[in-house]
Amino acid sequence: MPFNFEKTSIDGLILIKPAVFKDERGFFLEEYKKSEFEKAGINCGFVQDNRSKSSKGVLRGLHFQRAPFAQAKLVRCLKGKIWDVAVDLRSGSPTYAKWLAFELSDENFNMLYIPEGFAHGFQVLSDTAEISYKCSKEYAPAYDSGIRYDDPLLKINWPLKAAVLSEKDKKLPFMELR
């Protein structure tokens, strides 16, 4: 099997470890295989791929799209190392407002599947990092939303205290627990 799908303590959030075949020439891995993902219960039909490059300390997020354009994401780090965070925003979920974080890097090849109903963000730990992620819905600016990375109700322990933020992310609202 080319993937190991590891369930987490938050239902639907899955850490994916691909089989990596290394030799003196380099390495080979399958990044995505629809049939394997469907066997693991991931049936979202990705429709858009995004890629970003950021410098050390850059923190992007916490972002999400509101229904009916909520997005599931498959996140991976192509170059460098990031600390990737997913926050459960699903109303009625037993893990509502809980978060998990994972180190994704070009060395561990891990990916994170984030279902619809989650906010997502990451902080760059290496000098630079390139991130690629698949989305289940196309970007819809009118449904774009987010919450503050430093929301005191979430208490996310970001690894680097000096975060570099966009003007947009500095203005995101704090979360209101229901």
C-alpha cells in the first residue's frame, strides 16, 4: 500500500504517510491516488491545487471558507519544514474548537487531510518553505473567512513566537465559542 492513513484524535483529520522509495538516484513516491484515498474514506473530489512559498516565521492562517464553499484540503510541504495546524469548527462536533498540529517537511513527506469545517494555518520553521495543497472546492472570495492565530480561546502553541503575518491575517476576528 503506497499510503499509511493515520486517524487522529479529531474525527476526520488524517495524517498521511506515503511510502517513499529512496535509492542513490533520489526518491519516488505517489502523492495522491484516488482509489487509495477513497479506500481510506477520503471521497472529496479535489478540484483546485494551490502552492505558496514563505520565509521563516511566516504564519498563514487560520483560514477557511464558509458553506456552501467549505473546502477539504490535502496539505503537504514540498521544500522546507512547517508546523501545520487544523482547528475543528464543525458545529456540534465533540472536538469543536480543538486543534491539532503536525510537522510537515520535505524530509518526512507527510501530508495532512483536513476535512470541510476546519480552519487551517501553518508557520514556517525552516529558512523557506513551499507548500502545496489540494482543495475540494474552488476559492470563493465572498465565502473566505478566518480566525486569529493567537485567539486566547484556542491557546495554540505556535513554535516561533515572532510571527510574520499578512495585513489580512492581522485583522482576522477572534473566535466566539458557542
